[in-house]
Amino acid sequence: MKKMFLGMFLTLVLILNASPGYAATTQIKVDGVTISTDVNPEVKNNRTMVPLRVISENLGATVHWSDSQVTLTKNDMKIILKLNSNKVVKNGKTELLDVKPYMKNNRTFVPMRFIAETFGSNVDYKNGIVTIDTKPFAIDGVIVSALQYEYHMTLGGVVQKINGNGYNEAIYNIFVENNSREVKAPIYLPWDFYPLQLEEWDYEKNAQYDFLDQNGESIKRFDTYYSIQTGHSEMLVQEVTENRWYVNSDSARLSILQLIDKAAENGFVTVISNTVP
């Protein structure tokens, strides 16, 4: 009798493991960084399904929801998906997916390979590890290896390096797309000069964003400044490489900081120095 029950148990285990339904994958790596998710990826019908957040945050795609429809955009590529439908619209053309996007545990699961490859990434799956290598990000034809982000506080400052292609491209695009109005250089306060009378200055440097090439040399640099005077919420951006000044919005600054926070949360940020007491 015991042997019979043992045989039934082992048979049940084999059936569950062989089921084409759901099976958890162990890891997702994007550009060599292991991504932590609050919901595990799944395998359904031999296709790896990942939480939408993994795609939107780490591949640099933006997400827009409308009812049960989700739109993913990145540069000139737009994908429209619907929950529980195998139809996908890619730049206006309808295609069929092997697996329908679905909702589980309040998370939207989407087919990883289709979306990643559509956005120019290479995907591999081996030994329970999903590896995604994103498309290199280039400025003026030069590949960006990292974004060096530096900010100062009342005492000390922090220098960080961001290595995710998706994050760096998204941050760069925010600068470029929101630098809408060019202005003359203001009377500003740099980091290396501290006058006694701050009232003589209009703007104070807040942060520095340096996009670096493979040799660590600057390709493009943006410095951000805030008004010392009260009642001004706008931010000024100096494109240091070409010494041009633009008016930018505070919402753009907040979007950049949110991207940096997400990059840090997912393991793409390295602190180079921190002199804040």
C-alpha cells in the first residue's frame, strides 16, 4: 500500500513539473545585472512571461494604460497589447503572440522575448536564468558606457555611476526633449566658488550629469541649476559640451530622479564617492 501511494505521489510530481502551464524561472539578468522582482517570472506554453515593470523600467520603455490595453513606447517603436488577447499592434501592424498577456496577483505579465527583441535587445534562456542584453545607447554615434551623476548638499556631495542602457537613454531623452527654450547664461553660482553675498547670484548649481564613452571621457554633459530667489520653480540646464543654456521644468527633474531611484533599486547604480557627513 505504501509503495502504491508513493508511486502515485511521484507520478503527480512528474505531471506537475511537465505541465505546460506555469513554472517559475529563477533569475532575470539585464546587461549583467540580476533584477529583483516582487513577482516571479513564469513560463507559460514554453514562453517566458515577465511582470510588465521589468520591461518598462529596465529596457527604457514608457507605459500607458487605458482600460485593459497597455501601450509600450521607446523612441520610434510603439507596441499595443491587450489583456487576454494574442493580438499585438506593432507600429500600426497587427501580429499574433504565442501567449496572451494576463493579470495575476495584481501584476501584468507580458511575453518577454517578443517585447525585448522588438526593442532591440538580445534574449537568452539557460539553466533557469533569463539573460537580456539591451541595445547599446549612443550619442552622436559614440556608445555611452555609463552616466556619471553628481550632486552636492549643504555639506559634501555624492558621485554615482549608472550603467543601464535603458535608464541612461531615458534620462538623456528627458534632457533633450524638455530643453525647449534657449536662454542667455544667467548670473550663476558654480560649485567651486562661494561668495559671501548670495543675493548677487540668480541660480545655484544643483547637479551634474556626464555621459561617458568607453574610455571614461565625456560625450555630453548637462548641469542643472535652481533659482536662489523664492517663487521660481523652473530649472535651468546648461549643456556644458556646447555651452548653451535652456529653461527646463521641475517635472522633468523629478522624472530624472525617479529613473535614478529605479536604477538604484534594480542594481544599476554604483556609488563612487560620498562625502556627506
